[in-house]
Amino acid sequence: MLTHETSILVLRKDLRCNDHPPLHHLGSGDHGYEYLVPVYVFPNHQIDLSGLIPGDAQSPYPKPMSQVGNYPRCGPHRAKFIAEAVYDLKESLKAIGSDLLIRAGDVADVIRELAQTLGKNGHHVGAVWMTSHEGTEEKADEKAVASLCEEIGAECTIWVDEKYFIDDRDAPKELPEIYTTYRKICEPLRDKPRPVLPSPKPGSLPKFPNMSAIPAQAEPFVMPENLDELVEAVVKPVASFLEDPPKFPDKATSAHPFKGGESKATERLLHLVQSEGMKHYKDTRNGLIGTEFSTKLSAYLAQGCITARQVHHCLLGYENGTDPTFEKVDGYGAGENEGTKAIRFELLWRDYMRLCHQKYGDKLFRLEGFKGYQNGNSKNDNGTYDKKAKWKTADKSRASPDQNPGPERIAEMVKRFNAGTTGMGLIDAAQRELLHTGYASNRARQNVASFLSKHLDIDWRYGAEWYEMLLVDYDVSSNWANWQYVSGVGNDPRGEVRIFNPVKQAFEYDKKGEYVRSWVPEVAGLNKLENVFQAWTASEEDLKAAGLADNIMVTDAIKRIDFLVDQKPAKPGKRPYFRRRGRSRGGGAAGAGDSRGSDAGATDAGSEVQGMDQKTDISTSPRAPSGGDRGGHAGHQSIPNGPGMGPGRSPRGHRGGGRGGIHRGQRGYQGQHGSYRGSQRGYHHGAPYNGNQHHNAGGGGGGRGYSRGGRYAGPGYHGVGRGQWDNQIPQQR
């Protein structure tokens, strides 16, 4: 019997024909295979497959649930997007003379049955090819397929994943711990990406076998015969995952209405250049409403519907004036502009997050993160919730006996955080948008992550897992590494002191309250912005008129941030609002001396194509006002690591400081960064030392002090007693 040499190509997060190395090679004819079976397997360890089972039959696989929050690994938005992308690829392959086999289950099991059945029908499977991807399950699948190939005598080839900006083979051999250092090594970025590979020409790929030689989907699963039925099947098991979720507001619209697939990704990319969205990206990327404020390419990049170097080369055609498609677009042929430059920064940031994942592996999912691993923690365990740890958990079996609030309260807080009923307007709007659409802006994501991890001190992995479930653009490296970064356990040198004030952020980025009002319609009837952003600040009369008097966001706001709005700033450029943390918690401000270091801890990473951006935007500290009715003394000095060695840490500030009449609070020690909260623990410093040992002071227990921090270049500033207020945290945004 004549046998046909056949190869199998396993497609996963590389759902495209263009710029696809294995397909490009198979289209060249230099491989020796007569037949090719491209196959996509809906993975049992990431997608709930129970919707593909008819009747009362049971799945042979456990439901894919997260480890900390017990959430589904893949929610409805991404499941739908993936199904659309798979069918789009199927149509693209058909157009060039091939096809795509769609299956569900365990990848190695599917390949085994496929190879056996093909063998019984005159085919010899001589090779199985797949592209390497990051992730615990992805690597396990690659090993399982390699083992299977050895068993059946087939060649196994794991191709390098080339959907990123700079090819791994061209990247630095040693990965710096700071993104800015990595970026500077890679610059100039326009010169780094490799050329884009063309799609196989029609008829160039090996033939697709007759379906009679291919096994049906293994029971108990039944594979739908069209896209609509497939979408329904993969969405149904995860359509309901939250008790009494908020309704989709009448006046809200999705910022991510886009369908999955390579053809849709290409349409979006061309639109971004033709509409000048790329040119103006740097100016618009922090928007909150609409489809045009950012690229919305992240979901396509995550599933491999398009590659970063395709984006880069499309920009080159516009910048260099070589692609006539863009000849009517402003800036055509004028070279790189601020917008296109910023896009490349974001694409490189995605590279960097993935390389961090490669470097630290499963430490990506540890409670203490990359930083804990570097410090000797979390190497062999999953972190700790003991009384010395910052983190709080809803897990009664693991919580410290003296955890405050207790696990029951934390469980309630997490539930309300997920549902968007915390009482913090910007956070609630972002969480509801995510819940209903699978998307939230970069600015919103940063604030949400900071709120959970730094304002509430709750295990950041609850948030990372919730995002994993709901994000349409989820990428394992970008999601988890960015959550670590914002939560202070990743590779942000300023991690623990970089805190986002969600009220201040709302005033800056939702200037009219349109975003919060659209997604949290309960507060739409409140007139004052401070009330929209925190409903509990409204008067009883206004709350009653808006029907909010008994609303849990008012009666039990999870976090209250006292915040004044000053409509007449005393000096030009002075930010017109101040944060106060609580009453009777004053503290003399610590000094803010010249650090004489660079801002190497700040990344240039921006928003949308990466997931979260952490770029620092902090103004220079003005001189603090004098006066005050309570004196204070500075807290302990920090413990420096020594010249040029890294960040120091400030221990707890002293309590106390008696009444001092109209006395100035004591001058803080000269140091890199300014004030710490009085009467509370000192904050850690992030900026590296640069050859000098500096001191920093924890806040005293006395009066209020201002130290609006930033890139300090001058002498230390004076801490000032001032009643019952406490200091402005220098890294707060």
C-alpha cells in the first residue's frame, strides 16, 4: 500500500498565515511532505470544554480554575475572541488551498489519535511541528508532544515564537532587571526587528488529507460545524460566574467591540495608520472612553493574529513613505514621530515582560514575585500570610490568626472589588467595564492593581486571576508581570512606594466624570465630581435625591480617601488637589535631598499593546509652607545598601511629637525622596543610589507636612506641622 509522507502543524497562539515561520517553510517546498494537517486544539487546561458535551455526559478533565480565587481560567470574552480567530484562520488556510482541523481536549492525546488514524489510512506521520509559547501548561504540552513523537518515531520541531518585536536570537543574552536599561541596550528600536515573512502562496502548502482519513472529535466532546455554534459552546460554561452582577449600563459602550482573527487585526492596523491614530498615540493613550484612544492591538498580539514586527514594518511604510496606502496620511514620509516611537516602546515592553517570564519561570505566579525570589523568598513555596507579611487573604486555612481584617471580611472585599461596588468611582467603573466587555484602559488597569495591592493590602493574585479570566487581551507574561510590577513585587525599583491615588487619577483622566458616570450609573445624578468619584462624600440631601442614601458604596465604602479640591492654586503648575489620609494622623515631612541618580526605575512603557504602563509622572517638589500647630520629629533614618548598590529601606517612623504651638516641624533628613506617612509605617525607597549613601526620614507623629515628590534636584525641604493632616506620599500619582 502506498503511504503518503504527512506532517502535522499544531497551532496555538500563532493564529495567522502571514509572518508565520513554519507555514512559510512549508510553503517553500523544501520539506519532503506531501500532506499537511494544520490543527488547533481548544486546550482542556485553559478553556472549560463542558459546553461541547451533549446530554448528561461528563468531561474527563477537571474544570480549569485558578488557584487563589478559584475563578475560571478563561471567561466569555476571550473564549469568543479565540473561537473567532480560529475560524478566521480556517478561512485563510482554505483560501490558499489548505484547511484547519479544530479539536478539543489534551493536545498530545489529540495528536496521538490523529497520527494513528492517518496511519491506518495510508499516511505516515513523519513530523509534528509547533511554535514555542510561554506558560506552564504550554511548556508541558510541548514536552508531552515531544515525548509522543519519540514514541511513534516522528520528528518533533519546536519553532521559535517570532510574534514579538525583537527576535530572541537578536536580544541581549543577559536580561537587565530594569526595563529602561534593557531599552537603551536595544536602541535604536527602528533597526532591530527582522523582516516580515510573507503568507504562503495559494497552492504552495502540502495538500490537506481527505476527511475520511481523519478521526472525528473524540468523545464525549462534539465539535460544532459553524462559528456561531462554536462560540455558543465555549461561552456557555463561563457565561455566569458572579452572583447578582451589575447590569450593562444603558449609556455605556464597549471600547473593544472587535472580533478575533488575522483579517480583523490587519483591518485594525491599517485603520490606525490611516486615521492618524498611530501618529497621535502618545497623546491619546491615557484615554478612558471609546475605541480610538489606544491601538486595541493587544488581543490580536496575544493570540498571534498579528506580530509585533508586522506592526513595526507597517509603521516603516508610513514613516519612510514607501507604502502608497498611507500617502494621504499626515506625516507620510516624514520619519518616526512621537506616536510611532511610543508604539515601539510598548512593543518592546511586551518583549521585556515575556523575557522576565522566561528568566523567572513559575515565580511569575508567586505571592512575593520576582522581587521575593531575588531576596531569597518564595523559592520553594507559595509565599506566606504570616503576621510579618503585608498580604491579606480570604483563605481561612492560610490566613494569619491575627490578620485584620479577617478572612471573611477580605472575602467580601474581594467580591465587591470584582463586582465594582467598592465605593471608589474610578475602580468600580473599570471593574464593571472589564466585567461586561473584557477590556479596560491601561490607566484603569494600573489604578485597579494599585488599589487592591497597596490600598487594601490584599493578595495581588486575586486581581491577576480575575484579569486572566476576563481580559479579551490576556497574555500570561504581560498580565502577571505587570500585576507584579504595580503591586511592588516585580522588577519596579520603586515598587513599594509607587502608589496610585484613584481619586486624584480620576480628576486628572476623567475630568468631567463621563467615564465613571457611564459605567456606574448609580452616581450619574451627582453633580460634584468629588461625589461622583467617591459617593460617600456627598451631602445627605444629595444622596437621598440620587437614591444612594442606603447604597453599600456609601454606607460601607471599602476605602475612603479624604480629598480636597482647591479651585485656585497658589502657584502656576501646582496641582489643584490634595490628599489627606485620615484625621489625627499628622507627621512632619521628611526631607527631600538630591539623589543625584537617574530615573532608571521608571519605564517608558505605555499602555495598550502591553497591558499596563508604569511611566512615572511626578512633578518637582515645591518648598513646603511654614507654620502649624503641632510639632513633630523625623523618624528613623533609612538603611542604605552602600554606595551604588541599590535601594535602601526606611523603617517605621516615630510616633509622637508633642504640642508645639506655632512651631515648624523639624527638618527631615536629607535624602533621595521625600515624605513618609506620620504615625504609620515608613515606605520603601525605589530609586537606586548612585555612589552616595543617603538618609531618609519616616514621618513624625506631629503635624502635617507637604513634600510633593518627584525627581529631586535641590536641597532637602522642610517638614511642616499643620494640624491633623499627614504627608503627601512622594510617589503617589
